Amino acid sequence: MDLAVLIRKSIWEALQVILPKTIDSAPFDKTVDGAIVEDLGNSKYGVIIDGVVYTTPSYVNLTLVVGDTVKVTYPQNQIDRKYISGKVVN
């Protein structure tokens, strides 16, 4: 294997390790799907996302009920600032 190919291969392998970690923590809004599992009142809901239930406020004027699928936004990829941003219509 010549030196140029070896260098390209090494760079590619390094990028495959570094980029996913960088993207996961990048400061951009991230939106995921969740499901309402509990109505906590005052526009707050128990929302299950990836098997974990989070208390999540709703910033949209929608009627949400247990079983609804919702969009949850993490501003600047910060899960502690999450909020319900919409309802998925089937």
C-alpha cells in the first residue's frame, strides 16, 4: 500500500470516530419523536423518548392526550431545554 493511500485511510478512520461525537454535541436544534404517556397539567406532559419518560412542557396550543405522537425539540441540542413543538398527524 503506498503512502498516499495509507494517509487517506487513516484520515477516513479518524473522521469516522470524531464526526459522530462532534455532531451529537453540536449546538443546533434537534427534533425527535416522542409519545405522550401522561398529562401532568399546566401544559406539561410525560413524554417517552427512546425508552425514557421526560417531563416536557408544550409550547403549542394543541389538545394532547395519552398515546399521541409528538415532536419534541431540543434547542441548541440541549435536552434539558426540551419542549413539545408539534403533534404528529397520522
